[in-house]
Amino acid sequence: MLGFILTMIIIGAIAGFIARAVVPGRDPMSVPMTILLGIVGSFIGGFLGYLIFGKDAGEGALQPSGIIGAIIGSIIALLVYRATIGKSARARV
């Protein structure tokens, strides 16, 4: 269990940092938020992989993915995060 948690943190950090580097624009996120972005992206990537390829059906739809799926999922999560934060920031002005 501890190994799974450490793996998720490491893959989350890598995927989060790559997603923030690939998507243009400024993101005032802390390191823990970047790791959380990568972990959420890993589960989004696992869900998309389950929907598209239908593999690992025994594990269910909510599963972590590999590094490529985590990066793709992190990019999607970052774009959704920006869209959500952008709307709330405009509403306050």
C-alpha cells in the first residue's frame, strides 16, 4: 500500500509538472497542488483508457493510468481547472 501511494505521488508530480509546462499560460499553483493535479490526471487518464480501449475491465472504471495517460489526464484537468477558476474570477469583478 505504501508503495502504491509513493508511486502515485511520484507519477503525479511528473505528470503535473509536464502538464503545466505543456499548457501555455501562467498557473500560480504550489508543488502540492501540482502533485494533486497529476494524481487527479492519472485517474482521468485511467477512466479515458477504460472507456476507449475497454481493457482492465476487471479493475473497473476508476483506476490509475500510466505516465502517458496521467499526462493527458492532467492536461484535461488543468484546462477544466482554468475554465472553472476563470469563470469565478470574472464573476467577482
